[in-house]
Amino acid sequence: MKIQEIREIIKLMDQSTLDEFVFEAEGTKLKLKKHNGETRPTVHTSAQPQEQPAAVVTPKTDAPKVEAAPAEPIEKQESTSSEASSSYKTITSPMVGTFYSSSSPEADSYVKVGDRVNADTIVCIVEAMKLFNEIEAEIEGEIAEIHVKDGQLVEYGQPLFSIK
């Protein structure tokens, strides 16, 4: 889990009415609790991966505890392009949300197939809970394929772009 993702979760937690949030995946456990109106993160990492990641949400009210079902692992989608090879790298979605290829409906797409990108090039926006998160390439190369359409819902870890 990247520090940017943890910061995003903390911001969302501060803005919510939740009192406690627990997230476990791939040997990492993130537990957030609100004390006196502030959120304190606790991150634990273990050497053994967890078999069934789960999220537990505890609202401030006296409502019953809400538990999310264990998430199924996201299978890697194979590219249908005949050009796909092991030299291609993939930019994946860092969160669940809505994919946007440009900053507004009238604006040009951040990138198109054939465009060169570097590590800090913004390639798209993923909107989650009314927050628009600019996604950077984090690698250098050329956009070989765009795997999602504008306005499409994306999952955490879902391939967005193939880079050669």
C-alpha cells in the first residue's frame, strides 16, 4: 500500500461519520480510529499474506456493525492486442472509482495511444467519493494500449494502460 493511498483513506475517514475503519490485504493491515475528532492510522505488515482480506466498518451511531464480504483477488487481464509481449508494463488503478481520460468533457485526453510518458506524466483521473485523483504514469515509455473507456468504473489494481 502506498503512502498516497493511506493519506487518501485518512482524508476520507476524517470527512466521514465512521468511528473506526480496518482494511487487510496482502499481509498489510490498516486500522483507523477516530479519537476526539482526529484520525490516527496504524499500519501492520506481516510476512505471511492474508488469505481472506476484509474490511470492517464501525459507524459512530448505535447502528449494527457493517462488514464487507472478503474481496476476491483481481485476476490479471491478458491483453488481446497482438503486439502484447513481456516487454510491456501496465499502469493499474490505485483505487476503486470512475476513470476519466481528461480533466473535463470538453478537454483533450491526457494521453493517447502512441504518446510518450515519463514518471510524472498525468495519464488520467480516477474519481472516488467526489474526489478527483490525478494518476501519474510512474514509468517511462510509450502508450501502447488503453484498456478502459472514459466514464467506466474501475477496480483497485485493474489495468488502465499498457506501456512499451
